[in-house]
Amino acid sequence: MTCGDIIKIIIAIILPPLGVFLETGCSGAFLLNILLTILGYIPGIIHAVYIITTR
């Protein structure tokens, strides 16, 4: 895990779709994260951190 990943995780906690967008760009994961964040803030955070740590 690099320093950039840590910054992305902090951004993902504050605004989950932005963290995913910084990692993947405008992709299916980004759109899914927007949907999860609308349905519930915590699922959006979990998905964002998962995407950042696995890529």
C-alpha cells in the first residue's frame, strides 16, 4: 500500500464515489459505488475501500 492509496482511502471515507473515481475512472465500479452510496453511506465506503485496496 502506497501513500497515494492511503490518501485515496481517506477521500473514500469522506466521499466514497470520488475515491472510486480516482482509482478506476468512469467505470462500472464507479456507477455501482454511486448507487451504494445513495442506498446507504456505509456500503459505499466498504465498496470504495475494497476497490482501492484490491487494485
